[in-house]
Amino acid sequence: MSDRTDEALNEAGHKSAPEEASVPSFADFDIILASGSPRRRQLLQDAGVRFEVRTADVDESLEPDLQANPEEAVKKLAERKAGAVVQEVLAEDYTGLALILGADTMVVLDGEIFGKPHSRSEAKGMLRKLSGRTHEVMTSVSVWAVMAPEIEKLSLGFRTFVEKSQVVFKDLSDAEIDAYLDEGESYDKAGAYAIQGKGAVLVDRYEGDYDTIVGLPVKRLLEEYPELCRSACAR
């Protein structure tokens, strides 16, 4: 687990004092999911957490050093997503207490990051490489605590963690890959498949946390931040 500061926040014109994101035991946190993913929304809802969704445009390009280090890359993208929403919230002169959650998921095979495919041919190439192999799915979650009792009194802190699971694909024929691509669910999925959808037919087995593969390790999240349930879970 690592604590980091985000220079972009200091450039936003707000007084900020980044610190370790230990969350006080208040009952009225605003919970904000910095993700438009319906899968992440559903996982949080299934856990009983009440939250709102906000998204911001984020540059998801990776510098060469991050491309060579998938674990750091997935952390950085989760932090960018959450941090961008934090900046938007602070720009509105927010006052109160908020936990802002950003997440990113990567499929990794032999050190190569498989992101979301931009075309059918790219998706097919990914699935061919994954066929008959074991790959790793990493999901990073970055949780930001915003404590602003007044506009000019602001405290920020965040913590980022990564969970990993392994997925073993069946040996797939070109016909099986084409049939799956015809379903149309590949194009907004890391690695070009959705284990929780029709992509389950591609998978022989998995090891680790299923929700990590889907896109949000809720069990780990609630272990790290039980305040999410104490303050926001449906009763």
C-alpha cells in the first residue's frame, strides 16, 4: 500500500495539506465513485453502499516507464481518475466530508498490459494471445478523503492499493473467438473480455477474488475502509 501526493491538486489554487488518509469516524461522509463503469456501480450497490457517481476526463496514456511496470501503472490511473474528480469537487467550493473512490483494471500477460481494444482486429489479437494461457488481472483502488469544514480549511489524504487475481483461458479456436466478438461486449473491457458476461465461456478457471477481475475488490475495500459501511451502507 502506498500514500502519494498529487501535484495537480496543489496547482488547483486550493489550500491543501496531503496527509495519510486515516478516515475519522464521522457518520456523514459523501461517498463518490469516480467511475462510469456499470460493473463497479453494481458491485458497490450489491455491498449496500450508498454513493453518487461522478466522472472526469482523464488522460489514460502511460509513459514508457509505467508501461513496463503494470502494478505502478494501474495505481497511477486509479489515482488520476479519483484525483480529477477531487479537483472538480474542490472547484465547486465544496464543504463537508467526502470519500472519493477511483479504480482501474488491467489485464497483464508476460508483463504486457492489455487495455481496452480500439477495434475488432485488436480485440481478436488480444484474445488469441490469452488463449490457453494464464494471465493476471490487477485492479487498483485509490480512496481520497476530503475534509473541508470550511472553504478555506481543507485537508486531503489518499491511499491506493492493488489486488491481483489470475485467470486461465481455454484453448480457443478462431471460430470461438469470432463468435464471442460478435456478442459485442469486448470493446470497453480490459483484455477484450468480460468474465461476468458472455466472456465467461472463454475462461477455464480463475484464482483469487472474482470481484477484482470484474473491476472492484469490494471485500478489500471495505476491510480497508469500514467507514464506507458504517456511514453509508443501507440499513
